[in-house]
Amino acid sequence: MDSNSRGGPQGPELGDLLSMGLTIALCVMAGFGLGWLVDLPFGTFPVFALVGLLLGVIAAGGFVYRMFKRFQ
């Protein structure tokens, strides 16, 4: 039986997983980078960088949740 002929939702394919990994990395890096840019003029380096990192991780987690929700 062909894997595409099964009824119901299919799992993520390689392209889905690769784009997911790239999106996770970009969310985390963008969050940290934007926080770092906010820290520069104020001289509060770790504060906003860590907040941005946390927001990036939350955004990445939300993306992963929505992505895998499609395959349930």
C-alpha cells in the first residue's frame, strides 16, 4: 500500500521539517537580535536581549504547535 493512499492526515515531509528548523532558528535569532538592538542605546545589555530571546522561543514554539496541529 502506498503511503499516500492511506486515509487521514499524513505526517510532515522533509521540506516541512527543514522549513520548521529554519523558522525556529530565525525566530530565536531575531528575538535575541532585536532585544540586543534595544539594549545598545540604553546600556542594559542582558535585559532586553533575554526578553527578546524568550519571545523568540515562544514564537518558535507557537509555530511548531501550529505546524504539527495540521498533521493530527
